[in-house]
Amino acid sequence: MKKTTCRDLRGACDAEIQGETPEEMAEKSKQHVMEMMQSGDEDHKAAVESMMQLSKEEQEKWYEDFKKGFYSLQDA
């Protein structure tokens, strides 16, 4: 199990996100951001808007880079 923060995943806070795989961590991060946005958190809304301003290719490259570095993240 690895861990990182919402902020390290281009989010807006220091909430810890854990996962056994990059895909699991990405899904948990998405759930966290959606919950924060639904609660009205403007910082998370801004983080999503920032990510959406990236082209599809830039988003895919960011995710590929994340997956490549996943196993170097801190152990949970």
C-alpha cells in the first residue's frame, strides 16, 4: 500500500490518499475530490478546473508519469 496527498495529485489539500495500485489511488482521489466539491469546497473546484484546462494529451501524460512513479511513493 502506498500513500500520497491530495495536493500531490494536483488537488487542493493535504488529505492522505492510499492505494495498492495507481488505479486504486486515482479512484480514491477522485472520490475525495468529488466529496469535497459537493460540500462546496472552492479550492477543490479550482483544482479540478485547473486539471480540466490541460489538454487530453497533457492529462494522459500526467497520469502516465504518476503511474511510473507510483512505486516510489511512501509506504502507507
